[in-house]
Amino acid sequence: MQKWKFDDVTLQRFIVGSLEVNCYLLTTEDAAILIDPGFGEDELISCLELLKDMKSKQVFLTHGHFDHTGFCPELVKKGWKIGIHPDDKFLLNRVPPDFVELGYRDEVFEPYMTIREGVCYNIGGLTLQVVHTPGHSPGSICLIDLKKRLAFTGDTMFADSIGRFDLAGGDEQALMNSLGKLKNLLEPDTLVLSGHGGRAKFSTVLKINPFLAE
Ligand SMILES: [Zn+2]
Ligand SMILES: [Zn+2]
């Protein structure tokens, strides 16, 4: 687990499940936001146990693929409120049989809220803005704090690559447009925290990611 501090917000990264999804946990004294809880790893479970009495516990899904959503059924039972973009609801509750064997639970859950383009969510001194970035899936989103230079990009953009566009609802042209949108939005010193793989400053992404190279 990695840990950073942004003013009054603690940010932790857990790598979860056999597809090694980056699950991010943002906490203050009285609120928690969890991004992409794909799998219930022990370390994550014990961290969440400490938060069980917190009033505000929200989960934001960058998209609906099971490797990012797998722990949601358990979290719903524990009072977490799950949010997803409406265009990705159709992807929920679909776990391929091979992955059920690997421990991903095929249990149905209903999201609590839909999250849409332009809406902002605050936690401590951070303001996460929802940016709709379809392509990897129709309802893929990024969560971006433009001022604090922080971007959670899910499977839309990795440090050195981009997400697949050949899965259900994927669209290559839409993904290219979404990358263009991110390019216009992100300052070079933005920390890019993606759904898989390591983190990088956006200035580095522009150099090492062939899909964004100038
Ligand atoms: Zn995905
Ligand atoms: Zn993924």
C-alpha cells in the first residue's frame, strides 16, 4: 500500500485482485471516498474496518468492469454509497466464470447514485470533478482536481498506454476524443493515478505514452 497526504486528505493506493487494479482510498477525519474497489484484499478490508462508523462513505467507479467493481456488493452491505455513470450500468454484475474461480464474487448489487459530467465532489480540501471520458466503456469517467493537480483516470489513460476499446461498448474514436479532452484539461504537473500500473506526472505521460505523444 502507498500513502500520500494532500493537505487534510490522506490518499492510499491498494493493488487489488488478479487483474491488479489500483484502488484508491481518500480519507479525512469524517469522510471517505473509495475509487474502484475491485476486490476485497485483506489490507484494504482492515483499512475499511477502521472507517465503519464514518458518516460519509462514498464509492466512485471510474467504469463498470468487474475488476474495478468486484467488492461493491460487500460495501453496499456496510453502508457505502456506490456511484457510477449511467452509461456503464449495463456492465455491472457480469463476472466471467474464469474470474469467479479466482475469487471475484458474482453477486448482484445496485448503485445508489449516478455520477455525471461536470459534477464536483468535495472531500477535505480536494474537489473532484467528474469528466466523462467514454471509449474504454461508454460510461468511463475521470475524477480530476484541477487546482490540486490530481487525476484519477481509470482505464481511459495509463501512464504509458490506454485502455482497450474492443470490449462491450468500447469505441476507439470516442477514446481518442476523450484523450484529447484530457490533454486540453490537464496541466503538465498533474499527478496521473490510473486504474492499472504506476503513477506519473502528466508531463511524463505526454512523453512516454505513444497515444498522447506530441
Ligand atoms: Zn476496464
Ligand atoms: Zn481495469
